[in-house]
Amino acid sequence: MTSESHAGLPQRPPTLHHTRSAAAPSAIPSQRRAQPGLEHFNSAPADAAEAIVLACCGSRRWARRVVEHRPYPDLESLLAGCDEAGYDLSPADVHAVLAGERSTGLPPSAPQAAHTALDAAHTAYEAKFGHAFVICLDAYGRDECLDQVLAGIRSRLSHEPDEERAISAEELRALVRSRLAHAMADQSESDTPDPAGR
């Protein structure tokens, strides 16, 4: 564990946080529409901008690298910068970020058999690799997520640790990219004036 570990950092969204719903054809917000969230991020004090990225990635080094390269002309540039900063992390940094991730369970209304299967799969994965299973599910609808996670865990359990570390790092970068895109969209919504003047 390095000094960039997750201790004391804000909880990131769960690994399965961003998925498509029937009302949302794409989990990644449009990169071509007006971007008040990005404008806010570009102009915010460094510590405030770093906190936005830190909540998505859990690594101060990763967050600082993204913030240092402001301003970004568009969301695509920000997400590319986030990817680049993620690639620049050392293996120890990536391990520290993965150690801070947490797996998500199912809604309480899901069948008990589904809870049992998912819990068992996560337990087997974490026992072998020492961190939560991470996967970005932006390409799938909510009704596909359980099957994708179970299939992913079963497939990846056959990997050697070095191979799985590389795959986990790639999924982690995709997940952080998704979280950051949503953070920009959420900021845009909070900056939008209430049409009723409230």
C-alpha cells in the first residue's frame, strides 16, 4: 500500500453504479451538448476540482494529474486526460485504488438465489485476487448486469494474477471515466436555473 491509499478518502460509487436504464439510451452523457459542469470544473479552485475527481477514482495522484492539465476544451478531452493519468499510475498505485473499491449487491427485492450466487462469486474472486471485482457496465441495460457480472467473475477467476491485474486496471479506468462523465453531468444539472425561479 502506498501513501496514495484509500484510507481517509471519500467513498467512491460502487463498481456497478453506472448502467443504462430504459430511459437513458447511453450511460455516458453527450460530449457535444453545452457543458456548464465542465466550465465549473475548469474554473474551480484546485482543491475543489481535485475533490470531484477524487470522488471518482480514489487516488490523489490520479486526481492531481487530471486537475493539473486544466482547462479542458470539452468533455472528451477531460475523459482522455483522465485515461492518460490512469495509465501513468504505478502498479502499487493501481493496487491501492483497487483495494478501495467495493462490490455492489443486488436490490433487496432481487430473488434470494441471485443474492447468494453474486455473494459467492464476489467472495471467490476477492479470495483469489485480494480486491473487489471491477467491471464497467455502461454498455448493458440494468436487466443484463447480474448475468454480465457473474459471467465476468467466472471467466476472470481463471486468470493468473498478473493477467487479472491488467484487466482490472483497464476496467477501473473505464469505470472512473464513466463516473467522471456523470459527475460533469450532475454538476451541469445542479447549475441549471430552475425555470420556476426557485
